[in-house]
Amino acid sequence: MEKEFTYPIGRVLLGTVDAVRSAYDRFAAQPVDEVDLCDGDTGYSPRRTTLGGSRSVTGPGTFYGRAQRTLTFCPSDDPGWWIDRTDLDEQLMTRVSIRNVWTSARNIVLRSGNPHNYLRMAEHIIALRLGMGVDDLVISTNSGDPPLFNRSSLDLVEAVESAGIVERDEPARYVTVSEPVTFGGDRGDFLTFLPPENGEKKLRMDCAIDFPSVIGKQRIVFDLTPKNFKHGAFARTNASFSQMLTVKTVGWLMADMRNLGYTRDNILIHGKRKFHGEPRFVMPGGGKALEPVWHRATLDLLAAIALIDRGRFVGRVVSYRAGHTLDVRAVGLMEKHHLLVPLE
């Protein structure tokens, strides 16, 4: 018998109660396509962790595809994740934190100090903090433009695995939300954060999307584990066929498009009735291609949760049709309203 996944709305901190309830009804009516839950240990170290060595990855720039960009993952003695722009001699490192989000309009951009001290599309990198269970790390880069890969973030995952995750002589810190809380968006979307069931040190995600294209309605429920995260890290970001057509034609007129490194291999392009290229994560029997919802859950939403710098977030997160802007607003409001508390 299939498990029924239902959740309380809790306190509504953004949007109207009526709009949130209406969105909840649509979410509840959407069937679950895939479930992957675990009993007991999720596979993450109970100790605080860093890397055993440094590893670099290189690829074409995301926003300037003609240039090769390199990221280096390094061990850190300081708590948390840090971005070190080695090309900016006088700038301090930027902590990966909700406090240092510059914008989330199209992607998450982190910045501190000098306006040039930033890293764009940080979400596909910082999601590894929770996905891999690495607490302390430095991301070294000589550009604010990260590399883009045909295998999405899998190259980054393998670099961290190669460096080795090592334990420190300190227990890991866990944080959760003090009460059920919901954030409603302005397009029938919402996010709900709930404490963990029975105080478990586990993050369960129920993520649903709904696109007016071949992607359609998709929903997955899973417990975050290193295995599930590595699976999701192979899922590429998506762009509509019209967006890709704009990039390849008149995009040279637009500063944020003229040098984009997007190709049919590193981006999933979707049209009204078909994908332009081969989608990943196709369900048995030629069913839905769940690549978009896995990308949304593990490389977009999880990245926003990783901006909580107090510790590893545990609990339950429910997402319906949400995106970067609502993700970041929700995390910021939880911090502002003192809703993030240590797990007792």
C-alpha cells in the first residue's frame, strides 16, 4: 500500500492563508512519482567533517562559455563553507550564508565586501554542503563565473569523494525549525518547513513541480542520503526551447545571455510536447523523465537550505512549484523570525 504524505500548513509567514490552502489542495491532488525513504542511519557522519585534501575541477564558464573556469575544494579549519576569490587580493572570503545572498532572481549569487567579490549560480555548488555532509570547506576560484558540466554537479561530487571526507573531534551540529511554518509565493507556490518526526537527524523532502510543457507534473519524496544526493547531482538544469532559441539568435544583444555556455548536453531543453535532447531519469516503461524534479530538489532547493549556517538542517521540507526566490526568502524569514533552533 502506498504511503500517504500529508502535512500541516502551520503558521503562514508569507502570502495569504487562503492562497496557501488553495495551493495545498492542488499539491495534495498531485500523485507521487517516486519514493525513496530510509530507516535509521542516513549515512552521514555524526561528527563534524572537512576534506582530507584539495581537489580541482575545470570546465567551460557558465556565463562565459569561451573561457575555462576552475573550482578547487579545500579543507578548512574554520567552521562553515567559504568562497575564496583568489583573483581579488584584498577581499576577505565570503561565508556561504543567507546573510551573504546578493540576489536570487535567476540563480543564487553570493557576495560580500567589494561588489566584485561574488560567485554566480552558487546553488549547484553549495548544495554539496548538505548533500555530501561536509561541514567545513573552502571553495577557491579565480572568477565569479563557475564552470558548467555535461554531468551537472556530478563532477563536483566526485571531486569531493576523491579528496575524502574526514571527521573532526567534534559532534556535528543540527538545526531545525521550532514549529511548522509555510511561505506562500505569488504564483500558486509554497514551501513548508516542519520539525523532524520523533527528533530524527534526518532531512525528508517532498518536492513537486508543474510545468506547462512536456515536463508536466512531477513529484518525488525522499530522505536525503549521500546516495540520493549523488543520484540527483546528475540532473541538469532545464531551459525552455524558446529560451534556448533566444540565447542562440538575438541573445548576443543581451549582456546576461551573449556568452552563456549552455549547450544541448549540459542543459535539458524542453518544448511544449517533447524534449530537445535525451532526458535523464526516465521512469520504467518509457514514462516521465524525472530529471527536472530531481534537479529542483537536490541542486536548487537543497542549496537554499544549505544557506542556513547554524548547522545541518533536519526536518521535513515540502515544496510545490517554488523556485530560487521563494526558497531564499523563506530561509531569510526563518532566520529573521528566530525560527531556527538547535535540535534537542
